[in-house]
Amino acid sequence: MTFLSLFDTAFTSILNGIVVTAAIMAILYFILKSFSRNMVRTPIFYITGIVTALLLVVQISLMIGAMKAKDAADSAEIYLSQLLENSSGTVGANDSQHYLDTVTETFPIIGVYIGIADFSGHDVSDLAESMHETMISFLNTYIWHRVGWIISIIIVGCLIVMMFDKRNPSTGKPKSKATMASRKNYDDF
């Protein structure tokens, strides 16, 4: 049952990542199109768009998964505090890893992001709260790293597309090639 729960969480995170990425890409398309219509008609735009979209799907899916793990961490704190309700003493390194393994068996999404625990020296009565605070702190850091990657990917993608824009730097208008129809041919006398 835990594998199916983890599979369901992964599938919904990826699906949500695709939807959010599609929305971001549509917004970027209209923003870039407002700068220049020619900018969104180049092969560089399409290649950069595909690469950017793939990278965004990965980062956004990981971020959404971490948000779901944060929700599970709240439930894990309650579960662990009930598990340790009648226990007392200090926790050793092996004990803290055993408790984390017990939590990840019940909440497998937490095991995807957190694999090792060392809460040696903590009192058993404080272990659930300490473990929860550590999980939330780690997951917050992880989420902010994903946000940084997402913003960086968007900025780099936009800069690449803008670098290859076919605009004349002196006039700001698109470069155009003169056609034969617009030239006068004086050789026909």
C-alpha cells in the first residue's frame, strides 16, 4: 500500500508540474511576443522553449513533492509522539534512525527527501518535535532551492531567446531583407 501511495504522490506531482509549467510557458510566450513578434518565430525560441519546459517540469514536480512531504511531516510528528508516548530516556544514534525508518514506513514521501537521522542526546519526549522541526527546516530549504532553480531557468531561457532576436539595434525595429518586388529595376530600357 505504501508503494501505491508513493506512486500516486509522484504521479500527481508530475501532473501538477506539467500544468504549472504550461501556464508559465504561456505567460513567457505572451511576454516575449510583446517584445517582438519575430522573437517567437525563430527555431532558437522553439528549442529553448522545449528545454526550458522540460527543466521546469522536473523542478516544479520536485518542489510540489517536497510540499506534500511537508504536509506529511505534520502527520508524522503526531504519529511519532503517539509512538513514543510512554517512553523515556535519551535517544541514541541507532534509536533515532530506527524511529525515522518507522516514520518513513508509514509516510514514504518523507523517506524520499530525508534518509538519515541522528538525534542522539535528545530526550525521547522531545524527539517527535525535534524531528519535525528538522524535517520542516530541511524541506523549506529544499523548496527554496527549487524556486531558485526555477527562476534561474526562466531567466536564462528568456536571455537566450532575446540574444537571438532579429532586431536592428539602432532603430529597434525588426531587420528586414529587401525583396525584388520592392526594388526598381533600371535595366529594362
